[in-house]
Amino acid sequence: MISDSSTVVRPCFYGPCKHFFCGDCIDMLEECCSVCGTLLEGFVENERVNNIIQQLEELNKLYSNEDHQPLKSSTIAKDLPRDVKVSPAVDSSRIVCSIKSEKKNGKGETPLHVATNSGDFDKVNALIEHGANVNTKDNAGWTPLHEAGLRGFREIMILLLEKGAYIDEPAQNDFTALHDAVVNDCIDTVKILVFRGADIYARTDSGKTALDLAAKKPKILEILQKAISDPFGEMSLVKKKISFVTTGLNEEQNKEVIKCAKMLSAFVSPAIDKSTTHLIAKCNKESNCPRTMKYMHAVARGKWIVKLDWIYACMKAGKVIDERLYEVEGCGTHPNNYAPRKARQHAENKLTRLFDSCSFFFLGEFADPARNELTQLSEACGATVLKRTPTLSTAHTIAFSPFCGTIDESLTKCSHYIFFHKTEPVIKYDDAKLKTLHVKFLLNSISKFELKLENVD
């Protein structure tokens, strides 16, 4: 029986992408298909699809079993037009219109929010399978993961996480799903979130972490403290993924890292990305490593940067040990400035990145590093790389939050930078919002993890 309010309603239309939409939602479409993003220049009403849906409704009424279970669409899939895309073995009462799956009520809730709130696992699963966005937000910024966390729906929470839900997404008052679960005494969902990698140190807008909120909740506090003391231990419901990247190591040293990774069930990757947890670096006696691009990326992203000795210590102990004793103190160009530690602690506290919300333009030719390398590094710092030269009028219309670390007063309002390397431009800006600087400023700012005009030297 097709009675659910989120199912298809005749007549049905479809566009050039062959996805079809019910007549009840056709007016809600904009210029693009909500499923695949294809530009839609018009819709064609498909009589064969309409007839098949009508037949399906009638067959369900006539032949539903004693438990009133509807027929499966797969039983008549062979009758559908070849150019119409339909998933096999879909319950007819679960044929969810892709537009309605994102339709919001007065609170800004989608059907996925509503199904999650009621604990309807089957409905949640069906909506996700038909394209519902697991990271959709209501008017207060709550995602389905927040709703599952505060209500203790562990099975739904696991499903959402497996389907790509952002585990640390902040909502109203910067509450994450973990904050919600702690406040509402949902021990099971706290366990799942912590051991799936939720940030225990993420802060609400009032500066409180999950630990602060659990101060008077001994059982939850014990879970959080154990996760901190043994972050990769056997107590994990789902192991956190450890991912190594190396820099400056020789072949034999890289083999030792791979051996350690196998022991810890970790990964070894060729480049720094969001999933990287540790950069393993070859250091001198003063605990400084070469300033490689990998080092710069690790500082920009606030990753652990540790000496190779940490790998040997982990292998000897048979487990992950405290990294702080092995943290790199600086690089060859800026030794012992503790930039790796400052950057890591900055990231752990969810503070703004070095160039968050800033816009860069690279003018002229660049070599060592090349333009594409600078672009990737800039994005790791939170900046957007422009394709056109910014103007003063553009720069003065942009509002942004300045870096909250060490920064010159003259840079606190600067949101746009033009960088050059080989050829100094004829026109140079020194405005509060727009500055033209040598690319050394960018590289030195990262390796020192501070914004000072002296970094140009």
C-alpha cells in the first residue's frame, strides 16, 4: 500500500538524466536534478511509469499477504522502460521521492531527522539508500547524528557514521554529537562516538569540552578518561585509524615504519591529508627536521610530527606510546621554535587555522615550490586560491576571523594576499585588507606558525 507521505505520487516526470520525480514535487525542482545535478531543460511525463505505478498500487491492494506486506518492485521491474533507473528489490512503499527526502518541516527537519527522532531504523536506512543527506541540518543546526546521540539510538548512530555522517559537526552553541550524548547520559552512544574518533577536546561556545560536561557523571567520565589514556587500545569498539607519513627517511628506516604500522594495524600513506595522524621525520640531535613540503603540510594541519625514535619506542613497547617525548621541535630554517607543538595544540582546541577565510592570488612564475604545491599548501592552511587578481573594493567587502595565535596588529584585518616569487609586481598593495608579499612570507609563516611581516625576510 502506497500511503507514506514521502512516496511517489502520479503523474511522474523524468528529464534527460532519466531520474524521475513525482507530480507532487515537480514545482519544487530548480534548474538541476536533485539526484545527480544534471541541468534540466524540461520534463517529459512518462505514461508507462505512471501506468506501472498505478498497477503496483492495485496489485498491492489485491495481493498483499495476511501481514499486509506490499509486493516488491523487483517483481515487475522487467516491465519498466529500459531508460528509467530503478533500484532492484525496493519495497514499493519505500519508493522515496528524491525531492521529498530533503523536504523540511517548520523546524527545518527532513524526513531523516524525523525517522531518527522516532528510532525507526528501517525508515532511516531506506531514506539513506534513496539519497537522503546524512549531514543535513535543521533550523538549530542539529544533524541526524546529534538526534541519535542524545536519544541513545546506537544502531542508528552506527548506520549514520558508516554512511558518512560528520562525527564532530557542530550545531547550535557549537555542540557536537558527543556533547549531546554526554549531557543526556547516553552511555552507549558516548562509547560509540569516542571510539569512532570523536574529538573529546572539542569546545562548545562557552568553552566546555565533553570532559567538562561529564564532570558529575562518573561512568561517562571514566569512558572519556580511559580513551585519553589509551587512545588506540583494545577497549575501542571500533579502532581509530592511525595513518603515518614519513619525510627524510632512507629505505631501511621506511621499512621499520612499515613494520611498526603492521604491528599497530596502522596505515602508511605517501602524502599528508585529513586522515593523517603522524608525520615521522628524521631529525638531528637538536630535534629539528628538514623543512620539507610534508613538514609544512603537517604543521598547517596540526598533525603529530614525531622523531623516528618514536617508532622504535612503539615497537619495543608493543603499543602506541606518548608522543610528547618524541615531538619534533622545529625545522632546519626555524629550529627549536616549537611550531609543531603550537600547531597541534591549536588544532586540538578547534581554533582557526593560520589563514582561515583568507584569499590568495599567486602572481607570475613560481618554482620550488611550484604553483600547484603552493595551492595545496594554502588550502591546508584554510585559504582559498583565487583565479583572478583581487581588488581593494573586493577585499573591503569580506568579513573574516583573524588567526588567534601570534599575529602582527597590521595583519589582523588582512583577508587578501597577492604572492609573487621571481618577478616583483609593479603595483604592490599595502592596505589593511590587501597586501602584496613575497611568497617567503607564506612559507615562513607556516614553519614558524605565526603571522608577522618579518616573515618576508
